[in-house]
Amino acid sequence: MAKADRRTTGRRRRAEDQLGLGLDTAPVCGEIERWAAEQGLGPLIGLDEAGRGPLAGPVTAAACALPWPCPIDGLNDSKQLSEARREALFDEIVEHAIAFGLVFVEPDVIDELNILHASLLGMAHAREQLVERAPQLATAVALIDGNQRAPLPPDVDQRTIVKGDARSLNIAAASILAKVGRDRYMVAADAEYPVYGFAKHKGYPTRAHQLALNAHGPCPIHRRSFRLEFPGLDGGSDAG
């Protein structure tokens, strides 16, 4: 077999496995869409979330359906991109997507359900929002980052994709929408609750955030089911 043919076969096997066979290989962003196009699967919907770890603010979920071939260069897992690059890609995704959905699951829902179930519920609502905007995508295969299924309608074909935001352009786009959307939310929250430094750490449990919680207690957007007290933490260095 020629070298180029081996590479093509390898990409196909990786994509097929991520749709159900379980082979663990190095991710290549776009391999899922390439394989799906070869199989004639049509448009796909990528689902992802941002903000499971913070002590404050929502967990944000996004759904995105991109055209194929994808006209956007540089899509990848949002965690691998600079803030400036994410912001630029956010605008490109909004411009070129067939449709997208962006949902904020607030702290009271997180506290009621737990963070995992709140994240999955957010993905379901983001997909619902997308389908309301583009009803022709109601039967599209839903690709979910990770290994947990979302509470989608029972007739929806959903596939969990480990490292999906590094394998699928649609999931990568959803991860960027969710991350940038949440960051913007927390910057706005900083203006309302300036003592916590939300614009800098976005609600994550940095030392500075922990010190602020010790000094001021939680505000209305803190997650009460998370640890919010840090006894014994001294205020010598405010880094982070």
C-alpha cells in the first residue's frame, strides 16, 4: 500500500473508532468530518461545554453545525488557543456556521443537579436552540466531547468522542463558542462584583479568588455546592 493510502486509511480508522470502535490514537482535528463526508452522513452537530471547574458563574454549553468543507482555518480545542485567537475564531464561527446554540446554565441549577448533569443538560438545550434556528438539522448526528451522553431526544443519534474538541471541527467550534461566551459573561460579572477579580480568573479557584472569598464571602453567582471556604490560607501573596 502506498504511503498516502496508508495515511488515508489511518485517518478513516481513527474516525470510525471515535464513532464507536474505541481505538486510542493521536487526534487530528477534522478527521471526524472527513470520515463522515466519505460515509455521506451529511451535516453534523458538535456539542461541548466550558466552565465545569470554576467556583462561580455558569457552565456554558454550545452546539455548532459547520458546512463541509469547512471555510474556517485554525479550529482546535479552545484550551490550545490564545484568548485573542479564540475571540477571532468566535466571530468567524458565528459568520460561517449553518447554525449554532449557546446556553448558560446558572449556578442554582448546577447546585441542584451537580456540575456533570448541568453540563450535559446545557448541551441538550444548546442543541435544541440550534435546531430551532435550523430545523433541517433535527436529524443530524450529534457529536459530544467526552464519554458522557447528553439527555437528547431518544431518536437523536448521538456519539461521544473522547478528545472530540481536538478531532472534530464541529466540536472544536462549539468549544470556542462556549469558552468565549463564558469568558465574556465573567468579564461582565466583574463589573457587578469587582472584589473577586472575575475578569482575570473567570471564577476558577486561583489563590486570589480564594483570598477574596475568605475576605468577602460568596456573591450571588458563586456555586454553593462547591467549596467556598479556605481556612488557613494566608494573604501574603495575591498571585493568581
